[in-house]
Amino acid sequence: MGFHMTFYLSYKFRLLLLFTLCLTVVGWATSNYFVGAFQEIPKARDFIANFHKVIVLGKKETLTNEASVKKPDLDNCPSMSPYLRGQYKLIFKPDLTLEEVQAENPEVHGGRYHPEECMALQWVAILIPHRNREKHLMYLLEHLHPFLQRQQLDYGIYTIHQAGSKKFNRAKLLNVGYLEALKDENWDCFIFHDVDLVPENDLNLYKCEDQPKHLVVGRNSTGYRLCYSGYFGGVIALSREQFLRVELHRMKIIRPMPEVGKYTMIFHTRNRGNEVNIERMKLLHQVSRVWRTDGLNSCVYRLLSVDYNPLYINITVDFWSGP
């Protein structure tokens, strides 16, 4: 009897001991799990907090970028640009390419330029009539773009190309350029520019004044002397109002100082359709009188294309009626 009682107690004790051991193991495992979980929670909280910080920082950077894109209000450019150099020597490289000219003028897009540091006093359209003068045009663009940028002008360069076989008509091309340029912008000033004349002095400002301005006082081909007292060709500056005035011939013509209004004329030979007009001198004498009568009212043309090239806007037209 005593033996059985001892064995029974021993058996129960062993069961209790085993149960206690199991509870200990389960408790240890459970405690490790929750401790690990409680250790991971702060890490998760840190991750979420940092994630929100990244989002907020991204928003701040986006707002900063948007603010940088939006240009502040600019002051007007000075009447005399601080970048002017005065007289300088012109160099015409025989192997010049249009790609080189484009690389030298990275801020010109679609023939347009805007000064970044100030608001230009005038918006100026440069109108260049030509036919088969691509080499001369390239030389002119090479020098004219930096020339105009140093003057802090908001400008666009338009070339008006005459297609077809009719005799080259500079006056009609200039009128076409005027009409087509106004479709792009409400320009303040128009510079009517021969393709073979390159300015030598950036103090010769391409701006419009109260009176029509004749910019070519002298050129290398004439010993830098004015052709004659009534000469009004080559490069002319007219405001919109002056261009539309019928009595242009009654207005006073102004010019820069002789040492400022100097130009280099690029030599070229005449080709078919660009022959010298035997009435040229007579027409030059009458240009201020006939500008309007032989101008917009009688300007009939066929617009073939308008191409926005990197350095200039090219307008191609054909005249199928008239002289």
C-alpha cells in the first residue's frame, strides 16, 4: 500500500513538473515574440515618419522649382546697354557653317531672343529680303545676333525669300515681311535690312525713334561716305506708326554719327533675277514718297511657307502678278 501511494505521488509530481516546464517554455517563447515585436514597432514608426518627411520634402522641392521657373518682375533695360563695345573688326570665315552660328547663340530659339536680365524697351522685328543669298545670310546672322543681344533688344529675325522667276522685288518683300511678322507679335519697331550689309559698330542702335531712322551712313564699298544726301536704303528703322503714314516723305530722316553708322558690304556677283535695276537710283530718290503707294495696298502675293528655324523665321512667297 505504501509503495503504491509513493508511486502515485511521484507520478503526479512528474506530471506537474512537466506541465510547469511546458508553461515555462511557452512563456519564454511568447515573451521573446512580444519583445521583438515591441522592438520593431519603433523602427516602423521611424520608417513612416521618415517616409512622410520625404513626401513633405518632395513637395517643398517641387514648390521651389515652380518658384524658380516663374520669373520675377524685371526692371526695364537701360536706354544704353552696358554690354556695347563700339567699333569692332568683322571676320568672315570661309568655312563657316550654320551649325556653328547656332552653337554660338544658344539663347536664340525660333529666330527669337529675349534678354533675361531686364525688360527690353522695344520689341524689334528684323526683316531681311533675299533670294539665293544663303551664304550672305549666314554671315549676317553670325554678326547680327550677338550685335542685337548686346543692345538688350527683344527681337525676331525674319528672312523673306522670293521664289519663282520674276525679277527680285525688294519693296514688295519688305511689305510681305511686315504683314507676316505682325501675325506673330505686335512689334514696336521694324528694321528693313539688306542681306549683304553687316554693321561694324554696336553703338548703332537698332531701335525706332520719333522720326524714321536711316542707319547706313557709310559702307566700305563707298569709302564710308553717304551715297548722296537723299539716300534712304540699306538698313532703315521705322515704327509701326511711321510705316503706316502716307506722308512719310514729309518726315525728317535721322541718322547716326558717321563713325557709328558704318557697314561692311559683302561682295557678291549678280545672278539671273537679281540683275541691277537700271532705274535703281531713281527709285531710291523716290522711296520715301512711293513707299505706301507701292506698298501694302498693292501687295499681292502667294504665301508658300513659314518656317521657324533655330536662328530665323523664313517666309517664302511668290509674286504672280505685277512687275
